[in-house]
Amino acid sequence: DGGITQSPKYLFRKEGQNVTLSCEQNLNHDAMYWYRQDPGQGLRLIYYSQIVNDFQKGDIAEGYSVSREKKESFPLTVTSAQKNPTAFYLCASSPESGAMNTEAFFGQGTRLTVV
Amino acid sequence: AQKITQTQPGMFVQEKEAVTLDCTYDTSDPSYGLFWYKQPSSGEMIFLIYQGSYDQQNATEGRYSLNFQKARKSANLVISASQLGDSAMYFCAMREIYNFNKFYFGSGTKLNVKP
């Protein structure tokens, strides 16, 4: 089955620690995204990547870093510089086909809590 | 300015009745796509329906239809014959031709279907 896998589902971090959230897709999509969702809020774009070895900052990139060494993988690191990292993180992908009607496909999400 | 505005934080509807969830958008691009997603309490994002800016007819997918009024820049989701399983958060999103790889999301509407 094709899809996007995020792991872990739940993650606990101590203050001052970096943590990495995994996102893997087997849909052969070129574009991948990371969104942050706070309780009762919409999705805010952290980073996105259109192609391997290239990525751009979204609206709330401060305190986060990403890499895109393989087409299938787009891990997100939440660094100690992110002051309020407790949130629900969603990874998504989309074909870089030029077709406007292609939706973003989402993973199941990772719930990060700072303890 | 907000790209996507959803002005109804919460809505109630009686089972088997129809409900309209509002969405307005802001863009100057000539071509864009509008999407609706459903997010149950589990957190996954489920794609529901798509409307292209050049589509002449309103999109429909089963019990979902999109009331697209281009001049008013609105793309309201209509759910007919509501079911208890429709209780969830609903997000409107947009993709622009000149900013192709970014999906902008609204703040969402929490729909509660009453038995």
C-alpha cells in the first residue's frame, strides 16, 4: 500500500533536547511538507521540499531544520531553539506534476510533548 | 493578509440535515485550486473534494459538494444528509499557480453532528 509513514506517533522531549521526527513516503512524490498544528488551530507550514537536496522555509521555520537526501524521506528536527515545540506535526507529500488538482497526502502525525 | 479564512470555529447540525461550512480565500493568481479536508479526532487528514478556479461547475463527491462563487472568493463546503461520523474538524486549503508547491490552510471548523 502506498502512503506516508510518520514515526513515532507520540514523542516526549526534555527541554533543551533536539528531537527528529521521521517521515517516509512510497508514493514517488517529489514535493514534501511539514506542518505544525496547535490545539484548535489550523496547519502552519514549517518547511517544504520540491526536490531532493533542496528545501525552503515556510511560515514558521525558526527552531526547526530539515534534510532531503532521498526522495522518500524528509525528516524534521525540532531543535532546542524552538521555544514552544509542543504540538501535533503533520508530514505531507504531493506530486510535482504541474497539475493543480493534485491534493496533498498526509501521514498520521506525530504528537510532540515537552516534559 | 490571511490566504484562507474560515469564520465558523464550531458548528452543530442535526443528523440527516445538510450543513454548510464557510471558506473565503484571497489570491491574485489567475489559476488556483481549492481543497477541503476532514480531520477526525485521530488526527489524520482526509481529502474530501477539489475545485479548480477555471472549473465551470461546482464540484461534487458523494454527499460533499462545493459551492464555488469566484467573484466573492468563496468556496463553501456543503455536506448533505449529515451522519454522526461527519463529526470532525474541517479545513479549507488553497494552492496557487505561482506558488505551486505551497498549500495554505484555514483555521478550521469543528462540526458536531447531533443524533
